[in-house]
Amino acid sequence: MNQSRTDAGPGIAAAVSAMMPEARGELAELVAFRSVADPVQFPKSECDAAAEWVADALRAEGFEDVALLDTPDGTTSVYGHLPGPEGAPTVLLYAHYDVQPPLAEDEWLPPPFELTERADGRWYGRGAADCKGGVLMHLLALRALKASGGVPVGVKVIAEGSEEQGTGGLERYAEAHPELLAADTIVIGDAGNFRVGLPTVTATLRGMVLVRVGVETLQGNLHSGQFGGAAPDALAALVRLLDSLRDEHGDVAVEELRSEATAEGLRYDEEQFRSDAGVLDGVELPGTGGVADRLWARNSVTVLGIDCPPVVGATASVQASARALVSLRIAPGLDVDTALGRLLRHLETHVPWQARLTTEVVGRGEPFSADTASPAYRAMAEAMREAYDGTEMQVAGQGGSIPLCNTLASLYPQAEILLIGLSEPEAHIHAVNESVDPGELERLSVAEARFLQRYAERS
């Protein structure tokens, strides 16, 4: 067995390398689907077509029981099962094919839904890293194993269709069909390395809630000269309310959501973060404590959007109503219901001028913390060390949320859960000009294939 393992490594690496040109073409096909899981922005047919693409890819690899799952939020997840050798463990591989909206399409250097290689060697397109690239990572790993002697474990694949919307369709489907995704180990392909070339597993995720906040003060807009100064301005009320969510340092000001927790594992140098985030010269970073603490171990609040008149075409009016979308990221150790209750109480007690306040929860997900001492983590550390030419695997947190993780941890408490992926800082996920480093796609595909081999051996 040791001899087989030694021989398998170079074979897998060579197989993945040979498959990369085809993988680029496949990723281009998948990126071309405008699979934003919001029919207000893009037709549902775009998500349906992307789901069919994933299903066809699984069938081509010999997966059985391939199914398009209609989840309770009206979206579709794709499932398939590849049986393993008798007595082998089962590994669940996760990714999602839905993507964030492209934002201002005219700000993309290549079009957002056209995979384009630029001079820096990266492949640009919405979803290239988050997380259509993750779908290709799983496919490449499995193909490399088949080319190098066979897949040594049973494999289940689940590709979600609404992860970016946070509407919880797959979580509720899994809860209603708990046998479907049962596995010994789960690999979530929706995280990323701390930086290009530094193999990283993500051990903690923040939870999140999305809340639409509305303020009404008048029956209709009023002339700002005739009524301004005495008429309650809904937009001004909303701005004051949103400003109350942070203190003068930029830390969360919501009572009982303040925190001085510190993050374990990797530290994040402030100058490196400023470069990764593209912070303008002279602009200070909000909040106190280390960067890793603020990103991974503490709560944060962000205003994602405001409905109000745009500057171009605005009239001289006092606004009667205004609305915002607020995101609260919730650190591990605090459940979503408790955090949401504290946020809503703060909004109710801080709205100025007794303006009428409405709130609507439109998305939610629990925080997550993994057991990094498990056998699967040791197998992944070996696999990543080999795929990255001796570089040791690092453990880090992530400020984002993957709501499904806690659902899976609750349903399958004995399963080990690992988070890897392609969303390193240069990928600029959720922003314009998202991209993937093809070298990272290649190395992580090799790492995942080698992990499956080592995990099978340990089992």
C-alpha cells in the first residue's frame, strides 16, 4: 500500500496538469450561465441551465442517482453518488453553482459572464473562484483518481443553487432528508487559501443575518424648501439609525454584540490586509484589536445597500421613506437567534423621531467551528504538503458564512468537516473582476485527490 501511495502522487499531479486546458473550457461554459439565484435580476432559466450542466458532468463521471433537488426556497441543488469499494468510507464534496450579482457590469474589464484570461495569468469571470471553480476542483480531483487507479472512497456530490442568497433551501431539504447527504467526512469547497501558494484550511466561519430595514415618516415626499427643517426626513432618520450600529472606533455598538475575542491560528498583518483589501492611502481601518480578530472572531455589521433617490435626477424633496439592507456577521459561540434579537432591539430603540420602523429578515446562517485535531485534518495536511511542494498547511478563520456547515454538523455529528477552496484575497470574490488563479485550481485539485487516497488508507 505504501508503494501504491508513493506512486500515486506524481500520477495524480500529471493527470491534473494534463486536464487543465479542458477544465478551462468547462469553467468558461459554467461561468457563462448568469446563475444569480434571484429572478428579479436574472431569469430562473439561467440557474436551471447551470444545474443541468453540473448534473450532466456528474453523469459523465459515472455518478449514480444524479438528481435535481427542488429545495424549499424555490431553487435547485444537484446531487450525485459515486459508490466506492466495499467497506470504504463515504466523502461528501460540496460546492455551489449560484453566484453573486455582477454589480456594475461596465466596471468589469472582461464581461462578467465570459471567462477571460488576462496578462497576469488569472481567469476572470463571476463565479470563477466562488464557487464554480470549486465544482471544477471536485471534478478534476475525481478524474485524476480515476486516471491513477480509481477512486478509493464512496463519493457524494452536492452542488447548491442558492448559497449566495442565504435563503436556506438546501439546509431545509437536508433536514427533511437526513439520509441523503450522510457521510464520514465532508469537504466544503467554498473557502480559500490565506494567500496564493499557502495551503489553508478554514476552521471557523462567522454566521450571518440579513435584515431589510425600512423607515417611514411622511405620507409622501415634500418640497425641501417649503418643509425642510421641520418635516421628519426618513432618509436622514435611516442614516442616523445605521450610524448607531458602530461606535466612534468602528466597532459594533449593539449592546451585547461587542466583543474582545481573539482569533486562533494565523495572524493577519495589517499592511498585508490593507493591500489585499485595496484600502486607499491614509484611510484608517475601523475597529480595534488585530485584523484576524476583527475578521474571524468578532461580530461585524455592514450596510449592504440603501434604497433612496440617486444623485442624478434627485429632486429638492424631503424623503417620506427609505430602506437599507443590513448584514450582521456573527462570531462562533453565539447563535443566530440571540444575535438577531439583540440587533432588532437596537434598531427599535435607536430609530430617531419615533419614525415608523419595519424590519424583515431575508437571510440567516449559523456560525461554525471545526475540530482541527481529527484524522481527516491530518490526512489533508499531508495531501496539501505534497501538492504545495512541502509548504505546510495553515489553519485560519474566515469572516464569511456558509450556512450549510452547521446544518451538516448537526445532522452528522460524527462526520469530519474540512473547508478548502479557491477564494484567496486576489480572487476579489463578490466584487467586480472576480478571478481564479489556475495554479491554485490545479494544486488544490491535486491536494483533494491525494486527500481522498490518504483518508481511504487511514480508514
